[in-house]
Amino acid sequence: MKKINIAIIGLGNIGTYLFKYLNKNKKILAKKNNCIPNVLYVSAKNKAKKRDLKISKKLWLKNYLEATKSKEIDLIVELIGGAEGPAKKLVFNALKNKKHVVTANKALIAKYGDKLAKIAEANKVNLEFEASVCGGVPVIRSLKEGLIANKINKVYGIFNGTSNYILSSMTNRNQNFREVLADAKKLGYAEANPSADLNGSDVSDKLKILSSLCFNSFINNNIHVEGIKNIDKDDINFASRLGYKIKLLGFSELLNNNIYQRVHPTLIKKSSYVGSIDGVLNAVIIDGDPVGRSIIQGEGAGPAATTSALVSDISSILRGNIKFPFSISSKERKKLKFKNISERNFSAYLRFEVLDKSGVLSNITKIFSLNKVSIKRLVQNPKKNKGISSIVIITHETKDRYLNKIIKLISNKAYIIKNPKLIRIDQN
Ligand SMILES: NC(=O)c1ccc[n+]([C@@H]2O[C@H](COP(=O)([O-])OP(=O)(O)OC[C@H]3O[C@@H](n4cnc5c(N)ncnc54)[C@H](OP(=O)(O)O)[C@@H]3O)[C@@H](O)[C@H]2O)c1
């Protein structure tokens, strides 16, 4: 039987699990793919580090870059991480030297995916990155293969398990952001430095990759990104009273030949499908023609789920399935118009913390009407004996820039005691 020699570079959370998995499942993978996946070499930063696995000394490369030069190696699995440094060097050199590459590195693909794809195509090798978007959820393979017949209009969903865990725990356990974050760190759902999960940049990287696959375009950095750090318990409770949950969602959609990419906390109906996805789960919803709406849901991170995606990519290479990294050739990928969301219409939730005095509410509603934003619902919640009040307004659909203008105008008023909130609503 044919054999493919593999080098696994990076033996952290993911690399360790993958190494063990491939050794344990070599026979069944060989039978399924009619080709043997043979792990010939490994590398990590510190060879002397104590690891939870036994590796024969002869498997260790002296230097990780040797994998890119070795004539014996067919396929390099990059599991170092980061858009720059050793991961970048490894993947560029590997493709230039005609090695297939499998990576879980969303930061690298979001930044250099277009350049890397051109090199892979020129050298007729695979560049596979299923594990870079939503871990075990097979969304990239679904877009490239199962849904190939479709013109995609929209892709959206929950692409980050840490933020979903935090928001759903704040909702279900009525805890505040800090308490839940501390809990998530203890349970291993949040990293020691969770900023990429909380500020939306992790979702942004994933969404850029998905957009380019859905719309046959190059990766585009015109994306609106907000994280969840400003969401507090009062927002969660007000949203709940109004029939909504708050989720960090990513959206990429084609509207009138323009693409809008956005990542932000979003109010969605409690009864909606996305509203029911709690905890660390991810869910991707794809609207395509002729298929209609498809949903894929599952574990978005962790060594087991990520290994599932990596093995799917490795198997594709074992079967000799050489294809374009982004579905179509780089020559055919298009430069589309990616527009800022300021001209897109939204219905929104706005919350103002104000001094509880007469004239405040009428001043706020006057500013809304002067700026052509009509109010659908209004809730006023005075805090007894404190002389302050929360005013929550749900608007009808209006341009994003009008909503932001209102926030700016009202922020400057003397009666405002905290920065006002704007959370967009999704009606699906
Ligand atoms: N963790 C997840 O749930 C998850 C999910 C989806 C995707 N991913 C992606 O998977 C990748 C790996 O994540 P991880 O959680 O496994 O990271 P990790 O635990 O930090 O492991 C990184 C590995 O890279 C090695 N490394 C660092 N610099 C190196 C160098 N110069 N040469 C060779 N090896 C080097 C480290 O070596 P030492 O062991 O010697 O320090 C370590 O083994 C990242 O791109 C991440 O975004 C992770």
C-alpha cells in the first residue's frame, strides 16, 4: 500500500493528541484511505520538556525547519500557532519545497492565506486548514465539497466557544462577567490570556477565512469587530425581559453585490436556533442556493475536536485529493466590494444609564426622532433611592451610522452617568 510520510511540528495540546491518535488509528486510516499515514518525524521548541507521550528519539528532528528540506517528508502538520515567527517560516518553506501542509492556525491563514494558496497551487500541493475554523465542526470541507453546488449568500453563527460559554453562563447562572471568566479559566475553557477570544479577533480571523471560501474572494480585512467585554449582567437581564439572549456572532453576507463582514455581540430571539446553542459549542449557519439553510454544530476547540478536523485534512491528502486551498484557483478568486456596516440597516438595543430627573426621557426620545430613528419599545427602570435610572430602547430598522450618531449625541449629555450601549439585533 502507498505510504505518506508525515512530520508533526508542535507537540502542545493539539500536537500531542494528534500524535497519539495517528499511532493508535494508523491501520483503520490506511484501510479507509488506501494509503498509510506514517508519522516519521516530530519537532517542538524544547526537546527536553516532559511530555505526556512516548516518542522514540529517532523521530525528533534536530531543527523544525529540517522537515521542509527532508526528501522523505511528504506532509507537514503545523501546530505551533501564531501568524508570524516559526509557524510562518515553516509553512512558507514547506509549500515552496513542495510539501503538503495541514494547519490549525487561523491567525496564519487569515493573514497569509492568499499568498500561501498561490504557492501551494503553483507547486501542486495541498494547503489544508479545516481545524483553523471552529475546531471539530467540518465547515470548510462542507463548503468545498458537500455544498459545492451552491451560491452562498450568507454565513453566520457562533465561532468562539469561550465567549459563548461566558455569555450563556451569565444568562443561565445570573453571574457577572468576571465571575464567569474566572470559572472558565479554571475549567480550561478560557486561556490564561483570553483577549483574542473576548475582543472578537479570534472570530474575525475565522470569519475572514469563511468569507473568502463562501464568496470566492480574496481574504479581506474590511470587517467590523466588537468583543464581549462591555456586556454586563444588566444587559443580559434586560435582553431576557425583552425575549432575547446575547451571543457573540460573526456574520458575512452578500447584499446588493456588496459583502459585509461583522463580529459583534448580538441580541437574538430566545426561541431562535442560535439562541439555543449554549456552553462551549459552536454553530455555523450557511444560506445557499439551491440548498437553502444548512446548519453544522459541534465542539469548536480542544484537542479531540481539533484532531478530528486535522485527520479529515490528512485523509484528504492520503487519498490524493489535491484541490485549491480556497475552493477555486487564485486566478479565479475575485476582488469583491467589502463594505463598512455603517450603511447597513439594523434594529438595535440601546441602553442609557441616566440621572432620574424630569426631562431626561423626553430629551432622549427627541434626539431619536430628530435623527430619523423610530422607537419600537422602551423600558424605563428607576433604581430606587439612588436617583438613577436605566432606559432601554429597541429601535426599528435604521442605518448603523444613525444609531452610532445617537449614541454619540446622547453620550455628551450631563444626565448620562455611564457610556451608553448599542447592541445590534438579528431577526433570524
Ligand atoms: N487548543 C485548541 O483548542 C485549538 C483549537 C483549534 C486550533 N488550534 C490551533 O492549533 C495550534 C496549536 O495550538 P496548541 O493549543 O496545541 O498550542 P500549544 O499547546 O501552545 O503548543 C504549541 C507547540 O508549538 C511548539 N513550538 C513553539 N515554538 C516552536 C518552534 N520554534 N519550533 C518547533 N516547535 C515550536 C511548542 O513547543 P514546546 O512544547 O517545546 O513548548 C508546543 O509544542 C494553534 O495554531 C492554535 O490556534 C488550537
